[in-house]
Amino acid sequence: MNFTSLKKPAFAMAVLGVLASASAQANDLVISPDLAAPSFTVDVSGSSKDVLATLFTVNDQTTGTSFLAFCFELLQNMSAGAYVPPGLPYTAGSVVSAATQALFNQSYASIDLGSQAQVAGFQIALWETLDDSNRSSGTYTNWVGDTGSAVEINALAVADELLTKVRSGAPSTANYLLTTWNNATSQDLIQAVPGGNQVPEPSTALLGALGLGSLVALRRRWN
């Protein structure tokens, strides 16, 4: 393309094209679940499904960093390839529902991440914010612990408490920037970072660098 012939709309489209290609970068993630985490059965539109409600440790093979994440899909299973290096390529996104954002802002700061019951309860509440934020109605109903343990019973009580806050519009106790990690063949994930302390993902940093560099180069050729 001859940049000297660009008009303003074409100039803008060229920069947007660079930004779009940068934002599509995928990171290879290896996911480690808590194998002792409680499991539950839930009815999904009349069909029963077994799920493991836990928090995952995620190792980003692309950046050499790690973070904690919850599952962001109820119906998609975790692919076996996500458990072993080099993992699976996940693309970062940031679109979540108002209910999901409210759940994190209202309650994530108070969750004891060392408590299986509280972690499982938060995970169940998170899944429900993708439906109708109520365990008793909607697409996801009849949550039952697979063993009937005290941990599972407490987890369901925690989920109900958190969902009541979401439905009632309880005040936020913190502000979280949420990143969804998406893979077409494996369970999607969601990561929470306290607002104001977020370190840009490599793809975001690359996006900014390429966008500014291209903007400068194009303007020099344009003038």
C-alpha cells in the first residue's frame, strides 16, 4: 500500500487493522485444578451434568507468569491438553455481564481462597450469573452435592448468599478488572485483578506499541 495516498478514513482503518491483529494474540495456558475440590450435579434445561467447583492455578507459558482463575462456562469441559505443557492457546477478552461484574465487586475480596466451601460457593454463584443469578430458577437448577458432605452443603449456602447480594444490588467492596480467557475446545476461564493494579497483558502492550508506532509512521508519510 502507498501510504502517501491515504486519506483520513483509510489512515484510521490502517491503524485499526494493526490494533485488531495485535489483540488477536493467544497465550499458551497450563491449568492446574484442585483435585480434592467438591463436585456437584446440576440440571441444565432438564439434563443432569456433573461439575467440579474450584479455583484453578493457571501458568502462562507465553509470559512465564501465573494467576488464579475460575471456570467461565458450565457446559464446556476442560480439554486434557490444558493440563500439560505447552497447554492450549487462549485469547484474552474483557466482556462480562453486569451480574458477573457485580459478583466480583461485591464479594470476591471477602472470599477465603483457602476454604473449599467458599471457593466452590463463589464458583457456583459465578456460573449462575451467566444464567439468571438464582439457583432455584432459570436454565441451571437443582444443585446437589455429589457426596452430601458438609463442604458441599456449605458451598451451596455461600452461593445463595452471594447471589442474593447480586440480585439486591448490594454495594461493592472493591473494584475488579476481569479478563476472560477463551478457547474454542476447552473450558473458558475468568481472571480478576484489583482495579488500578492491573498489569497489561503482553497482547495489550504489543497492541499499544504497534498502534503508536504505526500512527507515527503513517503521519510522517502522510505529511
